[in-house]
Amino acid sequence: MLPIRGLYEVAIPVRQLQKAETFYRDVLGLEVGLRDDRRNWLFLRAGGLAGMVVLQERDAEFPSCHFAFTVSQSDLERAAILLRERGVSARGPISHDWIPGRSVYFEDPDGHELELFAPSV
């Protein structure tokens, strides 16, 4: 077994890098780490040094992706309210007994399903 301790980076395709950047930076609060103009990619920090989201502009069609950000239980409901205040349709919080934790689900401008997950422990 490999000694994997977590997920550090996820790359997702986007149609318009500037539009996606505005959503991830201004709505979700991610910080710009590195802009790669040659490849038209943007690396955004998700939770300081904990991990990154890489936005990769593509002209071709691509399937939608799903990934989740970790938040604290105390921040989950406020995050759902903030998303709605910014015009983002959000579902939840929804409880998951099997994980355990609660989630809020929403989509980015490219139709990727995103999740805010708050573990119970």
C-alpha cells in the first residue's frame, strides 16, 4: 500500500479561464498561486498550503467533474448563505451518517458539481 495522506491538487477543465477565475477567487475565496499563461492554466490555493485547484482552459467538450472542499461544521451553514447571496444555487446542508458529516452542493460556471463538506469529527 502507498502511504497516501491526502489529496493535494485537482485539475479541472474550464471553457473561459477568466470567468472561472472570478468564480473560484471572488465567490469561493481561493487565492491565486501561479498563473501559467503559456498553457492558459491557473493554480489556485484551496486552504493555504493544504492543496490546489488548477483551472485549465480548453476549447474541446469535457465531462463535468465533482470534488469537495473541507470546511468546519461551524462555517457550513454560513457558507451556504454566502453562496446564495452571491447568486449561486446551493443545496443543503445535507447530513451523511455514513461518513459522518454534512455537505452543501453547488455548481461552478462550467457545470462541475462542487461540495463543501464538514466532517462531524
